[in-house]
Amino acid sequence: MTFQLICFYAFAAVTVGAALAVVSVRSPVHAALFLVLTFFSTACIWLLADAEFLAMVLVLVYVGAVMVLFLFVVMMLDLDLDPLREGFVRALPVGLAVAVIMLVEMLGLIGIRTMQMPAPAEPAIAAGLSNTAWLAHALFSEFVLPFEVAALILTVAIIAAIPLTLRHRVGTKKQDASRQVRVQARDRIRIVKMDAVKPAKPESPTP
């Protein structure tokens, strides 16, 4: 057994254990932290498979951005998770049965012999390039049009999500950027001229 295979089994065991902990722990913060561990262990497995670009993207995007957002949302919102946990416990047997049936169907579809066949040669190794260099060359030469179309679709989706989620509520304060830009000093400060008035002398008490 080689050292790379030992590392694969270790990373795979940590990934499976962390993934099970995500859906089994009681605290949502702990579940989010276990999900970070799951992502990081999966990135280590991808590094063993010479997919360093996917591993770095997983760490930077999901662990560094998405999971931080999840943690902020979980810690800022005071959620009552007892009803959700009760529903999860009631649906657990049905979910396990469905998962086992899907696993059996996938194994029957793929076949045991197919799983034992040797994997095809990596195109990056065949081209004599690293995984990142080969992916960049293929992405910006052969698949540049689908890449640009996907970028356009994602941009349109981000812009469309803003007006879809924007809700005007009565009584809420909001910023008006155009009004802030057009503001002038005379709109904020008013100089009032008035005559000086001397304070009246207090009357002397009568004996």
C-alpha cells in the first residue's frame, strides 16, 4: 500500500465522518464547522487526483466565502430548530430507505466490473501540462463561447435577483443614493439672523 493510497483513505474517512456530523450534531454552528472540514478534506482528495485548480476553488470559494456567510447568518438569526429537528427525526427512516434504494440502483447501473476497470489517462498528463494550465487552455480556446455564455447568464441572474428580492415596506428607512449625491449645504444648514436679546434681570425679593 502506497503513501498516496493511505492518504486517500484517511481523507475519505475524515470526509465521510464530517459529512455525517453535519446532519447529526445539534448545534447549527458546529454543523457549519463540520461542513468546512468536509470541503477541506474533499479538496485534499482532489489534490491527490492532480486536480489542484478544483481544490483551490473549493477552498477559496466555498470554505472562504460561502461558509463564512453561512456562519454569519446562523449566528445572527435566532432560529428555533426544535421543530426542524423533530421533523428530521420523523423522516429519517424514510430518508435512509430511499438512500439505500438509490445506492443499489446506481451500483446496478454502473456495475461492479465497471468500477474495477482502470481509469482512462488524464488529458493533462497526456498533454504534458499541469491540471490548471490544461484547464485554462481548454477553457479559453475550445470552450470560450460556452464560458462567455455561462458568465452572461450568471450576471443576468445576479442582476435579476436584486429586483426580485427588493421589497418596499412602509415605515422602513432606506438609502436614496441619487438624493444623497444631489444634496447641497443649504439643504442641510439654515442660518437664522435674529436680534440679540439681553436676559431679563431677576426681580429683587420683596422684604
